Amino acid sequence: PGAWLEGQMKHLAPCALLLVEGVKCAPIPKLEVWRAETGEALLHPNDPHIVAVASDAKVDTRLPLLDLNDADGIASFVLKETRLV
């Protein structure tokens, strides 16, 4: 997946920000989106590339925890994290 993503990115360069979904294995900064109701385990304890968690539930994490229902707050975090603001 990482090589595929890099190849696609070459077609988009230059760009200031590229958001991708579903590329779990790539060594890129990631935002984990997690809902308790899925019953799935959190990924961030085992993925050092996850920089924050967006959830609609209480999550025990040392990473920034974002409200999944606050699109403006998530967008603000992404822009600050990428230093675009």
C-alpha cells in the first residue's frame, strides 16, 4: 500500500494537503476514527504513525482525543498538525 500511495502522490504534486482513507499500513501521519459500537480494537497502541483519535466515545489514550461529531474541531486539528495555519 505504501508504494501505491507514493505513486499516486506523484500525480498530485505539488499539493499542500492530501487526505486519504483506508491506507492503514502506510507510514504516514494518521487520524484513527473509532466507534465503540463496532467492537473492534483500537489501532493506535500498535501504530506509531497515528497522531490522534477521533471518537464518539471515551477513549483511554495519551494522544489527542477529538470529538467525532465536531467536524470543525477535527479540521482545525488537521490544519494545525500539518502547519497549514
